[in-house]
Amino acid sequence: MAITNRALAFASRWFDEATVRRTFEPLIADWQREWQDASGARRLWVSLRGLSAFICAVAISSPTIIATPVPPSISWRVAKRIAVFCLVVAGALSIPILRARDPIEQDAPLWAAMLLMAMPVAFTMAFPFAMVMAVDAIRRNAAVPPHVERAAAMKLGVIAVCVMLTAVGFVAPLASQEWRAVSTPAGWNTPQPRLQQLSIVALLIHPERDAAIVPGHYTRAGEIRRELINRSVLSILPAMFVWLRWTALGRPRRRFWPLPAVLMTPLVMVVFLMAFYSGFILEHEWALQPGTGLFVPPIVFGLWSLAEQRLARQPWRARSAAPHEV
Amino acid sequence: MSDLPSLSATERLIIELLANHEELFGLRMVELSQGRLKRGTVYVTLGRMQEKGYLESRQEPLPEGAIGLPRRLYRPTGLAMRILAAWKAAEAHYIRGVHPQEA
């Protein structure tokens, strides 16, 4: 019964040995026996009932995945890679932002303050792309069981989404407005925030959103919707990159694929930019609802990950599968 | 009283079923419970009860011609039976205190 074999393989990949032995093996054994004893159309009913029981057991047992301890060496390596990547990329991205304003060149303390405020914006641009290298730190050069690797990747995804949500939802907009205030020449009025400088809470409920400047060509409601979709997409982007890299590393190693992280990261950046601008053009050319085009990047990366997953399951490739994929 | 290990309603039901039937596998317990045990949760509960030392289990030998995983049969440990007896005694004591006429 193929479905039970798949269910057992799934459980073995995600849960520790004790949970598989105590919870999933008895469930699947009873399911298989019930299916063998049934006949005709009843087998379909048994399959469906067994599958729903399996899904329920997975849902109830899933907190054990989060509770799975990850070796400190892996956590440390992941944190180090993310920090180095973000520092380098965010630093590089901050340079053009800072050079755009002339007066600061004559005022060192002001320059330092502005650098501090430009960094969160640059960080939000860099952070999602750090996931490719972070996943490599989990899945390569680490002799840990598959369920620990998966638990580490899942934790990374969840934490990264939380970090990104905080960054794009609150820190970056507020820092951006502060940056605008600090960089305003003396004697000038502080510019009023645009929608991009409002936090998620302000965008959703605060009266401030009614006073904010709306620069685009949509209505205020349309622009708010677009901004909220933009931040939601940016928040889930790190998890999508974790999934993409994870599936890419699941494929057997070939000469050119999976690409090393130093090549994969720029490739992901280029694909993201292309998908982002394609979505932007599509939205405007086809007069779609505000923010619809922003869904193009997650769709593109989702399809890419699914393709990687499919290729990893090809029988001719499975013969040379990596040891942790057995 | 605080030293008495906890026993949820589901755990108690499972121990009672096993006490009456000696050895059962998960799906049979679901059938015998008449809807009080669900097949999606019973295996998780059985696993936890094994961890707590309330249950023992063994694999049933596969019948002739059968394929797949062998079923797991459960039976209660002495600890589970003592806890069940203690909870029943505590329950009876409580009922006598609250509703003397029922006792």
C-alpha cells in the first residue's frame, strides 16, 4: 500500500526515532491491516480514514519538531553566516543611500546617525537572501540525523519570518521616517510620512494612514492594500528561500547543480528582481487589482522549489542520492 | 494526594479498556470505546502513556501471507493499574463527601 509507505517515510524524515516507533508505526500497522482486511470500495474509505488519522497525529506531534534540540555548533554557524552576509550586503546597499544626500558629507555625527537609520532598510533587503547560505550551514558538513536537520531548517524559517515581519512591519518604516527627518536641512519642515514610513499597525488601524502621503496612482485604499501585500510577501520570502535551498540540496550532487551558495545567492537575487519587476509590469499593463503583481515572486520561487522536489524524486537520480536522503 | 500521578480521562479510559481485555491494538481500542477515542489521537496518547510507564507493548507476529508492519499490542503495567485503583478510590471518597446519599 503505497500511501502507508509514503506516510511512514514522511514521519521518519520529520520525527525522531522514538516518536516514529511509538506513534506512527502502530498507526500505520493498524491502517495497513485494516486495508488488507477490507475489500472493494471499502478500501478507499479505509485509505481516507487512515490518512486523516495520520494527518491528525502529525499535527498533534508537530510540537516535538520545534522542541527537537539543534546542536549549538549548527545554530552558531547559521547565525554567523547570516550576520556576515547581512553586514556585507546591507553595508554595500547603504552606500548609495547615504551618498544621495550631499549635506551629510560635511557633518560626521549626522552621517553616523543617518547610517544607523539607513541600516534597517538595507537589512530588510539583505536578510531574506542570507537564507541560502544559512541552509547550507545546516545541511552540509553536519553529521546529524535528518529529523534534526529538518527541525533546524523549520526553526530557521519560523524565526526568519518573525524577524522579517518585525523589520518590514515596524523597524524599517520607522527608521526610514527618522532618516528623512534627520536628513532634512535645518529650517525646513520634517516631511510628512508616506505609506512606506508607516508601521503595519498604522497601516491597518491608525488614523495616521489617512494623513499619509499617497505617491502612487491608485486610490488611498488601493495603495494601503498594495503596501500591506508587499510587506506580507517580504515577510514570507525568507521561508521560501529556506524551502528552495533545502529542496535544491535534496537533489543528488551533479557537476553544476546544486550550485554553491556563493553562486546560488546572486542567482536568487536576480530571479527575485526579475519576478518583482515582471509582476509590477503585469499589474500595470493588465490593470490588475493593486498589489496583485507582488504575488509573482512567491509564485516563481514556489514553482522553482516544487520543480527541485520533483527532480529529486526522479528514479534515475535517486540511485545516486546523498546518504541523508535514503 | 499531590504525589498521585495525573491521569487524564482518555488515559483512564484506555487503562480500563485494557484491564478488561488484557491486550489490544490501537484501532480495536477505538472501536471498543464507542466514539470516545479517536483514531487520530489514540496513538499519540498510547505513545505518551508508554513513556510514562503506564503501558507495555509488543509486536504481534505477522499472520501468514500478511504484508506490512506488524501491529502493536498494548497492555497496562502494574503502575497503571495501581494509579487507576487510587483514582477510583479518590473518586469514591469525593462522591461520598459531596453526595452522601449516592454513596
